Amino acid sequence: MSILVVGSMAYDTVETPQERRERQLGGAATFFALAAGADAEVRVVAVVGHDFEPSHLELLTARGVDLAGVEHADGPSFHWSGRYHADFIERDTLATELGVFADFRPQVPEAWRASEYVFLANIHPSLQRQVLEEVETPRLVALDTMNLWIETTREELLGILPQVDVLMVNDSEARLLSGERSLTAAAETIKGFGPSRVVIKKGEHGAVLFGRDSVLSVPALILPDVKDPTGAGDSFAGGFMAALARADADRNSDDAPYRAAMLDGTVTASFVPEAFSVEGLIACEDGAAATRLATLRTMMIP
Amino acid sequence: MSILVVGSMAYDTVETPQERRERQLGGAATFFALAAGADAEVRVVAVVGHDFEPSHLELLTARGVDLAGVEHADGPSFHWSGRYHADFIERDTLATELGVFADFRPQVPEAWRASEYVFLANIHPSLQRQVLEEVETPRLVALDTMNLWIETTREELLGILPQVDVLMVNDSEARLLSGERSLTAAAETIKGFGPSRVVIKKGEHGAVLFGRDSVLSVPALILPDVKDPTGAGDSFAGGFMAALARADADRNSDDAPYRAAMLDGTVTASFVPEAFSVEGLIACEDGAAATRLATLRTMMIP
């Protein structure tokens, strides 16, 4: 099965209370693609600049990720710089240098137009719309967004939500988008905008699926050490979408595969904060995910 | 079975973004006792002032709570005043008037010395110790505390923890007490202080049991409307302890009854934020808890 993602491939400068890392590999599409794993045919639509290291592209292709939709543009790659607070939840953005992303017009290669699963990572809604227009009848579309787009491009965002099956946002974004404080009310309001399912990510507090007929709350795995949570949300989405694709689920499936996919997303995301950049994801050995899935189940089943 | 609680009976002035309520019935022992319910023989050791309304005492006795350990002192009752932030998680204490609580010396009635279950609600550790010295071989002792005591009376607190079986605190308190950021590490450190089990309460993010051999993460029920979360933590403790008592559990039991009790605590606590003061707890009708328990299970079991 094929999973298409559009989103950033970037360099991140990350400061934590313990450490600072300059220009490490990052970007929503990067994390998503690595997290979705080698089982699926993962296709990336993105743009990189002249400074994007070939070794970073090779890292992705070596793991089976198809980069035929990655444009190579003249200019610097997208660069995000941020500082985490002591709680590793709050963070301040210190700089956002769009670089080649400023003029990015995503183009879905002809051969990818029939992609089955589509993840619109957190980018300007007009770019998300462009990709949606270039794919034909996908089986499932999921979308992530952020406070910036909810505040500045609300109408454009609302314009594409009817074509989205699963909205994946964090709790503050869900509240901002819906105008509701209660997550139940927020999810109901968002469903009224189009998506039939809403996944609300809460970082170390886990994630909640508001399915068609049911709700599932999944705790995050409790990590002994957190180094850098950047990319955990996109990796959750990668694990989640890959699980849905493996289960051959589509928008008309009942909640069961979505509930199961929440656990896969949680387990996949759990490898990210333990190391900087994508290191935790790529260091993850065979069997480690199965062990964590078993642990997660014992944390959940009373 | 008998459950003894020592803690505050108080009046609370609560401000939320929507509303302000003056001098409503509150206090950890009040919430705990009402939450522990009519099944158990609930015994309260506390002090009230001359201004404590007889109708509030009757409210408790009518629900089977034994107030023989409540001292009536000359002076004003304990009064807490606080303001909740928009998120209903953070709150600022505006005033703490100890009143008769300042000179409180808890006395356990002779007939209560063989109480089986003991909950030391959040008060000065020296008062918690005094009660512990006056009970004989309880089957289980649980203790709550707060940042103030962890910071100002740390040695006294550490002095009684070896006699405590279950420490029940919120996440910031667990971190402060242990000096660990990770909740796993925090729970391990706290177990080293004495308690064999640690319950970490996280408000709307649920609660985590660090049992003897297992961990269970329980989400909070998602409420459509929050009015006043004051007392939810103590009500969690009441539901939790009552469930342990019903299950005839003691400190040597395996984790199973503790895991089950986490759900009872969660369900009991869920009635509190929906109304001011103890109104949600006392309005809870027969069958409502069973319905919520079923909902909670569908939210937890993948």
C-alpha cells in the first residue's frame, strides 16, 4: 500500500535545558516517512535547498522512502530553531527561516496520483489543498495543522476539512480551532467541519481518538529520559497511518483499526524523545516496538 | 470495613473564569468522606470552628459518615480562597486562613484505634504522624501531601513515609519530592522512601498507578463542562480507598485490586468538577457511577 506525505524536510536547531544541537535533520515529512517504516510504500512531496545533505536523503531512501516528489530548489533549506522549557512540553520558537519553502508549490508526480493514504503534514492550508487536488480518490486523508494557520488562514483551512477524514492536532490547537474548552465538545465541533475522526495529541499525556462511535485514550509510554521531543507528533502520525494501511482500513471502516492504530502511533512516537533528531527512530531495533507495545497494553488494560 | 481519614473540613471561596462562589463547603476530609461512600464505615478526624454550619455536618452524617473524631473549637473554620485559570488546571491561592486549624491536634477516638484503612489527607506531616501513632496496625495507609510540606517540612515528611503504603500526589509534587523529571524515576525514588505504591494524579490527564510490579495509566473521563475541580483529587482518593476496602485488599495484596481501584477513583472524581463544592458528588444518582465505569473501560481497552 502507498502512503503519500507532504510536509517539511528541514534542519532544526534545538535547545533543551541540557544541550544544544545545531542544524540537525528534522521536518514533519522526514519524521513521518521514517516512522511509517519500510512495510509501506512511503512517498514524500517536499522541497529541499542546496544545503540539504545528500547523506540525509540517502538515510531516507535506504529505508525504502521514495523521494521522487522532493524538489531540489536553489536556496537554503527550511530551518527551525526553538528552545524547550524544563518541562519539555512548552517550547519557544526562536527563528523560522522558510528558505526554499517560501515559494514551494508541491507537485505530486504523475505516478503517485493514485496514492491510497495521504498525510497532509503541518504546512500552509493552500499547499495542503494543492496536494489534495492532485491525488485521485485516496482511501484516507489525514491532516495536521497548527495555531498559526488556525489563526491566520482559518477560512482556507475550513475549506479543505470536508475532504479530510482524520484531523490530528494537539489539545491547544483543537481548542483554538473549535472554540471549545472541553475536548469532547472540541472534537464534536471539528467533526462538524468535515473529519469523521479526530486524534488529539497531548505529548507526555498521550493521545485521544474521537472515533466515529467510540473514544480511546492512550497514555504515552513513560520514558526514563527525554532528550528532544521534536518530531514525536509527526512520528505518531507515521506509525498511525502505517498501521491503518497494514490493516487495509479506509474512511468507511469501523473504529476498530483506528483504535489499534493509536497504539502503533504511540509506540512509534516513543522512540523519538529519547534522542536528538531522528536518531531514536533509526536506532530502534527489531523487536523493540513489539516489546513497547506489550508494555503499553499492560499500562492500559485494567 | 472501616476507613479513617484525617484532613481539613473547610470553607472555600472559589473563583473560576465564569463564576465566583463564597464560602462553600470544602476540605479534603469532606470530599474524601463523601466520595468513599455509604458502603464503608468512614471516620473523620478533623476540626471545625464555631461558624461551621450544622447542616454541613448533617449532610455528612446523613450519608453514613461518622464524625465522632471532629473537634468543635472556638474560632473560625479553615478558609481557603483561590482562583482558577482558564485551563482549570492552574490555580492561584488568594488566601489561606487556618483559623481553628492552626492549633489542631488530631485525636483519634479510642474506639477507632483499630481502623483498617487510613488516609492521611494533605496536612502538616506532624499531624499526619500523630494520627499514625494513634492507630494500631492498619491494613493500609495512604498519604497525600503538597509542595508546601515537601519544601518546608521535608524531613518530617520523609520521617513518616516508611509507614505509608501508598503515596498519592500530583505530578509536580512527585517531581519535587523525588528531584526526578521522569515520572518513572520519580516513582522509583519515592518507593525508596517507603511507600510500595505511588499514585500520580494529573487532573484532566488522568492518573498513573506505579504498582509493585506493574504500571496502569487511567485517563480522566472527558467532561462536557467543568465548573469547579476543587476536591477532585481527594474524591479520587475516597473512591480508590473504598474500592480497596471493598476488595479486602491490604499492603501485601498484588497489584490487581489497586489497578481496579484506580478506575473507581477516576469515576468518583469525575462527578466533582461538574458542579461547585460537593454538589456533583451528592447529586450523583444510583447507576451513574456504573455507567461511567463502563464508559471509562471503553476509553481504556484497545
